Amino acid sequence: MGCVASGWEPIEISEDELVDGDAYHHALYHNGDTNEPAEWHKVSVEKLINLAIPHIKDGALIVDYGCGTGGSAIELLKTLDMRGLEVELILIDPLVSWFSKARELLGERSNVHFELSVQMDISGKRSFRRLEDMLSGRKADLIISSSTLHLIPAKTIGNLVLQFANSLDEDGIFIWDSGDLESDLRPEDSALLHDPYRHVREIIRKDSLRSSRLSGMSVVDRERHESRLDRIFPSPIHVQVILDALSDVGFSIEVSDLVVDFSHGDAERFILVPRLAEVAAPLLKGVERTIAIKKALRDSLEMIADDGRGTGTHYRSHWVYGLHKLT
């Protein structure tokens, strides 16, 4: 099979970026072993793959949009290998630190290709590349997107799903999941995936040491700093925003859901990924930041358990799944 992707490879990746990618991989796989997925990752992505498998044939062109460190791709390829299905898989992500880990894990597979979805113009301005361009005009049989759509600003959802529609074969399928969307499907005894970490942000926001550090900044710098941190775990949008956008460009709508237990240990590994632990800045990286986050997370998870959305060992995260065909 021909390679349509650029075969992006990390160049001049910093030590901090390598550490960040490795830490997120360890949040998905215990000890970094791809044979030992964290239970929440295994269970949540298993449903996504089960939705996708009936629509995958030998030789299919599959896009994984927002693949991060490759967690969804790794689990998909395990299933495809077990079934003896050969496909061409294009991984797409904007975050160099996480994407470089995906390249390390999957770069030796001849049927896996890599496209960095951001580009810089000559003035240094950053922009997102269109999916149609990344595929060089080819049409995918399947697009999957795991734990990504909740990170897309509501105002740009319409443009993104239009790119999906333009990039699918006439019989193509778009399948996605998210654990951080408001939904009428969500049981009262469950939480959104990022609820504990938004609580951590609010708890640490009031930390006295952190406040003293912020006071040393100018008003403009402080506002810019706080705005950046608020975007790490943004306020959730309603799933209907995404469904309306999909319907507007001609997709059918099929939605299902699942409640996934997320252990406290896995929650701690998740929030301590360096890029995510930035919610505690300007507390210093290392011991200072880690101690503050761990304490805030304990308080957050205790509050969620008291609200009936978890227990002393885990919280219940609610996931939404979509399967869409062009009509």
C-alpha cells in the first residue's frame, strides 16, 4: 500500500516534551506496557473499537483524528491483527510531545502513517491543516476520534465535521467517543471525565502560595496566564452541539453511552502528566506542584464520592459514543 502521509518525525524534541509524552502513555498503560492498559482506557476504547470493526474491510483507509500518544490506535491494531485484517492507518494530532510518543510506539509499522495537524507560516503564526489536505484528496473508509471532540471549541465544530464529511468515501463511517460532554443520557450517579480535574483547578486556584506567585505578575500577564490554564480542562459543551453540526453537513445520527469506572490511582497518574499538571502553575514543577495537586485531587475525589458519583476507590465517568454515515 502506498504512503499518503508525510511520515512526520519528531525533530529537536525537548527533554520536557519527551517526558510529557511518556507520562501520558503511562497514564494509559501501566508501567508503559501496551499489554497492560489502564482499566478505564481499555473499557472506554473497547466500545469504540466494537462499533468500528463491522465497518472495516481488508485494505481500508482509516484515519485516527486526535490520536495523542496512540492509545486508540494501539488497541485498534491489536484487534485488527488478531482478525488478520490489513489496513492503512493515518494518525493525526497537533501536540508534538504526545505525537512523538505515538511515533516511537508505532513508527515501525509500514501501514501506519503520521500527519502533524498544525503548521506555522513564515511569520510564525500557528494554524490547523485541513483534513482534506492531509489526505491529499484521498477518501477514508473510516474516521475515528477518541477522547478529542470535547476539546474542540464549539465555534469550530461545524468546520471540523465538514472536513470529516469531505474526507470520507460515500460509504464511509465516522465513529467517536468522549467522556467529557454534557448529555441528557448521563446518569445522576456519574461524573464527566474531567470533573475531578476541573475541581483540582478551582481548589488550587485559591492556594496561598500560588496566589502570592500570581501577585508578582502584571495584570495583563496574570489574565493571560489564567486564561491559558482554564483551557487545559475547558468547561464541557453539550453533546447536542456536536450532533447538530454533524446533522447539518449530512451525517446520520446514532448515539450510545457507557459508564466507565476510573480508579483514583489512574486519576492521579492522569492529572500529573506534565502538560495537564500545568493547571497548578505558577507553582513550581516538581515536588511543590505535585504535593498541591495530590492534595487537591484527594479532596476533589472525596467530594465526588460524597455526591454519589463515585466511591472511595474510583469515580464513575460517563462516555458518549457516536456512529455517523453520510446520508
